[in-house]
Amino acid sequence: MSIVALHHVRKVYDTKVAVDDMSFTIGPGMMFGLLGPNGSGKTSTIRMMIGITVPDSGTVELFGAPFDRRALSRVGYLPEERGLYKKMKVVDQLVFLGQMHGLDAATASRRAHAWCERLQILESVQKRTEDLSKGMQQKIQFISTLLHEPELIIMDEPFSGLDPVNASLLQDTLEELRNQGRSILFSTHRMDQVERMCDQICLIHNSKLVLSGSMRDIKSRYPVNRVQVVFQGDDAFLAHAAVASVKRHNEHAEIVLRPSADNAGDAQQLLAFALAHGTRILRFELTEPTLEEIFIETVGTDHADFDTQSRMHRVVDGAAHA
């Protein structure tokens, strides 16, 4: 039984096509990445999935049945926009939100304290929301999504505003929940997070699905012809005949090898050439293309906005709590 199934879903706002012919399924215990630039249709897809809006055409299924609002009791949803009450204390807010999901006050309080301890914010439970940082508020919303122990967890840009330490903490938590059998969908334009965490992905561009499947299957369609190298000294090896292109960052280079039936052999020749010229190699790794590179190859010249968003988001998140 699929946990989520979208069949040829379409949504139009006035003359703007937000989602066009979208189909995918999410199975039990799956981490699913909904990936795309801002404005590509990710949030519109999620809103149809949980009944906030209705598709103009196509169908949505939850837990193996046509969409029924009663099934939402089994769903936890973290929206991209924060929706906390600024004047309420953290613990009161979490208890209230737990009760909104059908928990009694004692159960909601017990679970709220356990989650706050787990996410290292127990000392803040008596503070008002407005007195907390954006990252702390994001963790509170994260907790509120999980209090009723949903089977399907949907998170729209869950790592927004988090420093690297707290982003890692939330990633570990999501992976633990997936290992417990929960199905998790999160949308993001952070390809690096999707690549590390997700079993399957759906990549959206200009309202359309352009790439979907398991990470392993998608990667297997592309040659292992990237070399990551960190070096000191002579850089003459970067002009070797096996090299198709190079991105140079001081003493770090990202190399794409020319098409070949033996990229591993070409990489070995490149390494031997570098060593023969006295270059000191600190790292030399033959890799498959990243998801970002695959996206760029898939959509061609239309990639620029997404490429910039993805890189800028990494910079902003890394500096948010510096």
C-alpha cells in the first residue's frame, strides 16, 4: 500500500500553472525529497496533498484510499511559514497544539517535554516564543508536527534558519523516524540535503516533474567521471588530455573527465601524471555527478535560478548563527 499517491494532478491559479500533470507515490518507511527552485510548484503540490487546496484535475490518495480529511489525523505537517503564537510560553503552546491533534493535556505535556529534551531546548520551555531565535522557533514547530506521532510527516523547508549543528540534529531525528517506519516527505531547494537523506526524489521545474526515482537509479544513469582533487604545487595535470573541464578553487579542483569507456583508468592516468610532475596530492576521488550537476544537465540553461538559490541557501544557513 502506498502512503501517498498523486495521479496526474494539475493546479492553475488564474493564468499561472502551479502544478502540471504531477504523479508520484511514497511508500511506507520512505524518505522522499520534493525538490525544485522557489516557485516551481513544491508547496502547491503539498497543499493539494493535504487538502488545503483541491486539484483542478487528477487525484490524490492517502494511505491507499481516495483523499479523506479524516486521514489527516495520521499526518504531521510543518509549513514553510512559522505559525506560532508569539506571546505564549513554549510548553503551553506545544500542549495546545497537541490537544488540537486530539491528545489530552497530560500526554501532550509529557511528549512535549521529551521532545524538547531530545532537541536540546528543554531550558526554554517556560520562555515566550517571541524571546527565542528563529532556529529555536523552527525546532518548536518541528516538535509540534510530531507530538501526535503521525505516520506520514510532511515538512516544507524544515531546515530553514537552522545553523549546521541544529540542521544535523533534525536530520538525525528524521532518519530515526524513517527507520521506525514513518514515511517522510520534505521539500527543499537544498540538493545536498536531499542527496544525503532521501531514498527517492521528485524534481520539479516550472511546475512539471522533470526527474523522479530512487537516488541509486538516478545516479546509475550517469557516468562516474568526476574527480575531486586537493593538491599543492604544479597544476599542469589540469590540462591533461583526459580532462574535459575544470572548476578551480585555489588548491581544490572539480574535474570532469572526457567521455570514455574506462573513466577509472583515465583517472589513474591523471593521478600518475600529476605525481610525475611533482604535484602533492592531498585528496583524489573519482565520483559520480552530484544531484545538482544532474539537475543542471536535465534542465539545461533554465537552471540558473535554482543553482543560485541552492548555493546562496547554503551560505545563509551556515552564517545564520555565526
